[in-house]
Amino acid sequence: MRLADLQEEQILGARCAACDYKNWVNRWEIARRFGSERTLDELRQMLRCGCCGNKGNNGWRLGRIDRDSEWVDVQSVPHRSSI
């Protein structure tokens, strides 16, 4: 899946494989910096934990914002899966 394939209401988060720290990221800033045609799997290899500094096997979390409420339908993407 490419950044460009994400729906407007989808949000992107990262999860650390070492300490399980989770945080939402600005997907538009990532697209501006690295290009919207990059795949999540390519970008996953660049993830670094903001808590413990781990750079290996980190993963993405996908969620969806409902305009009438808070976060809904948050789903973790396993760090070993092909995206």
C-alpha cells in the first residue's frame, strides 16, 4: 500500500517492536518529505522509536477518523506483514 492509497479519513501511526510505544504520525508531512508513491513497507524500514530509539521491525497502525466523533476502527498492522 502506498501513502497515496490511504483514504482521506485514514490516519497513520507507528508502533515500536521493542517497547510497544505507539504514536500517530503526520502522513502528509511524510508524503511531502519522501513522496506519496512510497509504500508503507519501504517507509517502515525508516521508522525509529521516539521512546527507546529502536530502528528494527517497527510497524504501522492504521486508523480512521469519523468526522462526527473521535478515533474509530484503529487497526494495528503487524510489523512482519507485507503491506
